[in-house]
Amino acid sequence: MRILITGAAGLYGVHLVDELVKMEAVSRVIGVDNFSRQYCEKNPFIPSPELKAKFELIQKDFVRLTPDELEGLELDAVIHLAAYISIPESMERQEDYFWNNEYGTFKLIQSLVKSKRWPLFIYASSPEVYGNPIYTPMDVNHPLLPRSIYAVTKLAAEKHCYAMYEWYRYPVVIIRNFNTYGENQDIGGNAGVVSSFLVRALKGEPLVVHNEGRQTRDFQYVKDAVHAYCLVLMKGAELAGKVFNIGTGKQTSVIDLAKMILKITASRSPVLYEEGRSADLMSLEADYSDINASTGWMPRYTLEDGLKQTADWYKRFIR
């Protein structure tokens, strides 16, 4: 198989590349990334003999991939991870998020539909499309009530992809990734809560918690998350039209996360409480029963184990 990954240098991308190049069924992995975000390493890819033998990097915006270029790559599958992902930033850069997340995905799937090969298309979405939970755990039939421009663009991109499945039977699978953390997560202004807390704890800086930290999230370790993509990839077109959640099925409050990170890092950082954003979701919890039934996937790492591995990685860079 020849696999194209957009957003290959991001949190999901580097771990997915690492797992895919080690699979016998995969002959070539082509990564596309514009390196627009801030990471700890200039070359974030995990070194291995398989990476050197099977991986190729195209440094450009995924939206600039042409139909002829995609056709020439002779792809069996495309895993579309690339996106702008900051919820507050999306409310300040609304048009940028529309053009990149929604229109960019529309343009990419349209190019693939017009190609001769029709590679499997796996789209990485978000539980933000659900909005505030009406019930938990949230299954894929939960009402879709997005509360930010980011969430709207992710949902709209889902619909563009799914329309190609409904109209043409183009092979599309949608995976909604619940809160994922791990090595190589963005540490810039768009950092997730886990990477932000880890960096601050290691530097001895205050951990900023909103709304008393009562809001809960379903935190999953990145190696668990990318393994789900690999299992879906191996199943292939038989899963076309499916929508899956991936997560742990467990809720952890933000304040409990902060306390766990302070313990793991042996940090004396104080916790500061600030008023939260109005559109913040109060809870997220994945019902991953559908993907479990279809592929056997389930999380293998506990939150504590995943955080310890992630913290050990950050310690190499944070002083």
C-alpha cells in the first residue's frame, strides 16, 4: 500500500508515520506538511530504518496538492489529518479556518473523486462537532451542535466528505478524535491542555485552570489513537461510510489532570484559577463501541502511563 498523510509532522502524523512504515503491508508513506506550528524538534519524525526506507516528505500546504500530483502518487489511501485546531484562534481567524479546514478538505476530496484510483479517504474529525453533551458517553448518533468556528469547519468538512460517499460511493471513513496528547504536541499559542500543563510544570510556572477545572475531557494517548487509524486502514473500503469515535470512555476533570501532572513531574508549580470561555464544553466522553465492533480497537494505555511517557519526552527539551 502507498499511503498519503496530510499534517504528517503533527502530533498524530509523526506517530502514525512511525507505525505505518513498520507494517509489512505498507510499501510507501508520503507525508505532507507546511511546518506552520511550533514543535520541540526541527525534524519531528521518529527515526528508524523503516522510516529511511519507506518515508517521503513533501513540504507544502496540503491545499496546494493538484489532481495531477495526487494521481501521480498512485495512492491506495489518504489520511487527512491537517487542520487548524485552536478553538479560541478560530474565533479570531474565522476566514483562515474556513479556507483551510473546510474549503481545503473540500478541494482535496474533490480532487480524489476525479482521480482514476479512488484511494480510501480517512478524515480526522473532532468531538467538538457534538457541542455540549446531551448525554455521555457520546456515540456517533449524538446531536451535532458545534459551538465554535473550528467545530463548524470540522463538521462541514465531514459533510463534504460524506456527500461524496453518498453520491458516488467514494470510500470515506470519518474518525472523531477525542482529546489526544503525547510526544510532539504543539507547544505554541495553540497548545492543548496536556502539553501546556506539562511545559509549565517542568518550568515551575503556574498551571492556569478555567472554571475551577470542573470541566471533563476524555484524554487518550496518541499511540492508542493512531493504532485505530491503522486498523481502519487495514479493513479498507469495507468500512466506507462509517463514522467512528476514538477515546478512552473515561472522563477526567481538568483539575485532576493538573494534579496528576504535578505529581508525575514532581513540580511545585501553583494552580491559578481564571474565568473560562463561554463556548467551552463542560464534558466529553467517547463511546467507542462502533470501532471496537468493526476492528477490535480499544485503548491500551492508562492516562497515568501515557502522561509519564509524554513527560519523559518533554523533559529532553524543557529546561
